[in-house]
Amino acid sequence: MFTNKIRLITLMSAALLINGCTTVETGFLSKNLYYIDNPLYTTQGTVTVSSSLYVDGSTTPMTIELTKVVNEGGEDVMDLVSKPDSIMGFSGSITYADSTLALLNAKLMKTVAVPLSVNKIGGRIQLTPATKSIATGEYTISLKASNVRGSVDLPNICKIIVQGSGDTYIDYGGFYAGAYDPSSGTYLYGIGLGAPKITYTQTDVNKIIYKFLDKDGNRYNPKAGGLTVRKNRWTMKQFDPYYPEVLTDSTAEYQFPSVPNSFPIFSNPGINGIIPRGTYGVFPAIPAARNSSGDPVFAFMDQSFLNKGTYVITVQFTDISWK
């Protein structure tokens, strides 16, 4: 028994000696790092930011370095995507409170940015309007990630697809029409509406022009009949307070300022706590006395406009006639 105690003490001493000589490793650095947004899509000349690099439990903080960028032909284009370019931007967010040209222009600024960069902390991929200076197509980036444990190379970790502007506008929420209660704005019943037809022309003055047709193709006269809005909803006048609304005998016209990215500049914040459908949704309405339904009617459209110029939007109600 005494001999067994000696053996136990010897083994415990050996274990303590071994443990005392073992170096405790600091931190953890996974090799399973990746982006959820892969491929990451952007439109040339706009702002796009990816989610953070997924670090798989690695010890933070972690420093991320962009080490290589190649195009779809395998050519190294690091110098091209890292070249600073002069662009127009905003010094702060734009809201409906920036309701005059003076207030809007006060937030416009010229700045210098590179087309593509990676945030050193978090690893977010950042694409700016300076991408207008690089070719459309596919780019692949490689990174180096470092923390207290060491560093790991991440070759070809994410593809970035730079697309052309394509269409001159974006249709977000489709379209529909209906009658509503003028006192509350409550939807009463649906009315047929054809797909809005949008034509774009490059012009020196920017305009959005609406034409409203009835089922027989007759143009509505906004100047004589008036153009209202479904109660507690938005109109283009609220997105575009910078110039007067112009109602003619066949159109409703809205001049808009030249600004970075697309127009409208800010999203629909709603009125009195009511958030109507659509990011840029508008609800132009025709009074009850001016259409054959006997109720006020509206058309809903949710669009943003990507290029400077003139947009003519023709909207046709297919169930009613003008009076």
C-alpha cells in the first residue's frame, strides 16, 4: 500500500511538471471565414456595403486587409479599384425636413472615394459611386485576417458583380388602383389599372411627368379637375418639394434636382405615424366628381428614378371614364 502511494505521488508530480511546461495558446483564429453576401452585387455608380466577414468564433478584434483584386480575366486590378475618384455625395442623411433647395444643397458635397475597399475592422466590403470609373463585370477579392493568435490568408474569398445601371428606373412594389373613403382614406374596392408605361429621355432639366388615361384612352385634365391624394398617403409633391407642382390640361409635372444616386432622395416616412405601402410609393387621386365611379379613385406606384432626364409615366384606368 505504501508503494502504491509513492507511485500515485510520482504520477501527480509528473503531470504537474508536464502541465507547467505547456504553453497556453492565446486566442483562436478559424480558417472558416467567409461572406454571407457572396457574390455581392452592386450597380455601377451607387453605394453598396456588404455584411461583416463571418469569423466563426475567432478572437476579436480582428484586422482585415485587402490583398488582391482580379477581374474576370484573372488580371490584377488592385490599382484600378483603389484609385481615388471625385464624386458627389451627402454630408448627412436627407429627410423630408430638407424641404428646400437651400437645405438640400447645404448637404451636397464633393468628396473623394475609391471604387472598392474593405473595412479593416469587421471586413465589410464597401463600394461607392466611384465604381462608375471601373468596368462592369466580375471581380474577385482576396484578404488577410489577423488577430492575437496570428494571421490567415483568404484567397478568392468573395466575388463582386458590378452591373450597369440597366433600366433607368426601379419598380419596387408593383401597381394597383382603387376607390377610397375621402374622410378616412379607407380602401373601398379595386379598380382596373394597366401597367404604367414609362418613357425616358435625356434632357438638361429633370422632370417626372404623369399622364392619366381612362378606359377609352382619354387624358385626364388635372388643371381643370384637380389632382389630390388618397388620405394619409404620399404624393410626388412631398417627395419633391423643391419645385412647384405644375398641372396642365393633360399632365402633372414635377421638376426634380440633380442629386447623387437616384430620386426620390429619401424614403417615405409616412404621415402622423401611418406608414403606407411602398418605399417611394405615391397615391395620386382623381376626385369623385371627375370620374364615372362616383368615388374618389387613386393609382398606386412605387418607383425610383436612376438617371437625370425626363420620365413620362402614362397610367391608364381600365374600368372608369373621366367626366
